[in-house]
Amino acid sequence: MIGGFGVWELLIILVIVLVIFGAKKLPEIGGGIGQAISNFKRATNEPEEIDVTPKEKKENKED
């Protein structure tokens, strides 16, 4: 058992996913999910970037 799901439950879910998305879309979906997970892991491990661009100064005009 994996996470409370048995083999039969996982097979049923796989068949339903195959019927809904088709066999051609599954590699694209898997690749997209994999990229999303790797980007999320990279973003959580990297330190925050420091913004060093100078801000525009507002000129005070005296009338």
C-alpha cells in the first residue's frame, strides 16, 4: 500500500487518466509537472534576490 491506496485503486486511477487525457498527452503532462516541481524546489532553496536597480528620483519643483 502506498499512502492508503492499493494496487487496484492505482490501476483504476491510471485507466481513468488514460481515458480522459489520452496516451499522447501523458508525457507532456508529466514533463510539465516535473518542471514545476524542480522550479519550486529551486526557488525555495535560492536566497532572495536583492533588487539593485536605482529608483527614479522625483524632482521637487518649487513654484
